[in-house]
Amino acid sequence: MGLKVKIISALKKYAPLFIYYGKRIKKIFKKIKLEKKRRNNQIITKERLIADLHKIGIQQGDNVIIHTSLSKIGYLENAAKTFVDAILEVIGPAGNLIAPCFSHDTFSKYYLDSNPVFDVNNSPSKAGAITEYLRKLKGTKRSLHPTDSACAYGPLAEYFTDTHFGQLTPYNEFSPYYKLVEKNGKILNVGVPLNTSCTNLHTLEDAVDFKFPIYHSRIYDVKIIDEKGIQRSMKTKVHDPVFSQKRKPDDLIPLFEKEKILQHGNVGEASATLIDAKKLLDVMIKNYYESGVTMYTPFGEKKN
């Protein structure tokens, strides 16, 4: 066996360990940094978050999907609870809080290749500490989808989550993400770039006859355990990891700013953006048909 082959073989064998320990080390450094802020009394209060959320444009009665990095917000005395309490107070009892609650932190294909059983009640969210706190909150509903589930809290929680099961593609009109569009919702990104968030950009792909091969050819039959503990199964497609690596959502920001559908701000110590979900899809559909703009071709087909 040649040296090159040996190196490639070793990388494939040990890459998961490198990734695992790399993430562990990163978490340790984040904890050290936050602990230093606590000792220095640099505490982000719920009142501060409420003021910041109001300032960026969150209002009473809003339907909001969140993508967040808890550590980027700063030191919160009660961690994820403080953030969730703050945004629920801002949107009020008529508002609805939604979050992606993916049960994996890798590409969907790699996750399903491991032949998992998705348990809607017990599979933890790997989309961040805030989403996991929301998932466990009494009254929260979670959509029955093995790769792209979402959690929702509020009077329309069941509406947002109850038709996701059985859908061959995860972002069509029966998904929580498209329903957010129908309810004139807002997309709040806190401490995360569009490159690693803004799941609603996928609604374009299922809303039109999308010309790019974003879905892998394999259709998976996945085992699922529903809210009543009954095992079921459903077929689903997944995004092709090779094509997914071509995503450049951050390059769409100038377009969103030009169309006045995105607002910048800060929540705690984190940079934040607020996007109108319906206008986002409208702008993407319009520019897709006019010049081939997508998150894979953010400047149009001829310029990418």
C-alpha cells in the first residue's frame, strides 16, 4: 500500500475522532471565556435581551424562528432559559416561537446512513442549547421528521408541526418552515451567519421546479417513534452533501439589504439579523426566475 493511500485511509479512520475532540476542546474554551465574564460581573440580563429584541424588530404576536449561538450572546445567568423567557415575553401569549430541532449535527445523509431511530419525544436537538431547552419546555410541539424537525411553542404550535410527517422533501408547503412564510413570520439569527443557519432558504427549493441536483438520489426509509411511543416509518430525501458544500448564503445579504427584507442589530453581545420570511421567499423566487439566483449561485448563474 502506497504512502498516499495509507494517509487517506488513516484520515478516514480517525477523522471522526479529530472532529469529536475538536468540538469538545472548543466547548471547554467557550466555558472558560463565559466563566471569566461571570466573575467580572459581565452578565447579560433578561431585561437587556428584551430591549435588544424590541430594537431589532421583534413585536407582540410575532411568529419567530430562531437560529442561535448561546455562547456568542454572552454570559446569561440562567443560560438558555433566560433567552427563551425574554423572547417569549416580547412576542407575548399570541406569538409563536419556532426553532429547528435537528437530531444530528452533520449532513442529513451521513446521519441516516447510520440507520438511526428518530424518537420525537427523546432524541435531543443538536441545533444548540437554546433549541434543546425549547424542545423540553412544557407545551412545546415537535414535528415528526427524522432529519429536519422543528419545535414550536405557542397557540399555533400544533399548526406549525403537525403535517411534517410523511413528506418526501423536508421544506415543502407542509413543513414548519413554509408555514412560517404563510403566517408572515420572522427569521431571527443571533450569533450565527446565514451560512450555518437560515433554514428557510430551502423553501425556495421545494417551492419551484428547482434546476439544481440538491437532493441525493437515494430515498431513505426511516424508523420513527411518535409522541405516543408507536414506531412508524417514513420515506424522505436528503440534501446531497457534495452539492450542499456549494452553499453561500452570506453572499445573499447585499440582495436582502437592497430589497429591505433584512435588518441588522445586536442581541446581547452577539450580532443579529432579522429577516421577513415571506418576503425572503418572494425575493428568492423572483430572482431565481429572472437570473438564476440561489444560495448556491448567489450572484446568478452567469456570475457564479
